[in-house]
Amino acid sequence: MTVDKTPEEARAELVATLNALEDKLNVPKRVGGAVNRGKKKLKEFSTENPGGALGVAAAATVTVGLAAWGIVRALSRR
């Protein structure tokens, strides 16, 4: 299927295709975007529900503390 295009149209189509591929395949860029969206959601949640945010922070702290304690305990029993 051959379509007659001007060189400018072909270049524009190629640029659009390459940009779309970069957006899909650039993992660090996608991860950065996801992190930024997560930060924004967390900030909105903590503004709307400070008590809930405090509860989540406390639960995360307890979880990390228990995990660290479990690891140290397991290693000290060797």
C-alpha cells in the first residue's frame, strides 16, 4: 500500500511514531511519572484526611519496625 506523502508529512509521521515508542519504552520516565502521580495523590489524601494519613504513617512505621526486628532476630539465632 503506497501513499503519496510529502517529505514533511512523512517526517511528521515518523516523529510522532518515534515519540509514541519513546513514551512506551522509556521505563525510567514512566516510573517517574507514576511516582509523581503517587506523591500528588498522597498529598491530596493527607490534606483531605489528616487523621487517616497519620494512621497510615503509623501502620507503615510499625510494619517496618516489625520487619527489621524479625530480620535481626532471625540473623541472631544462626
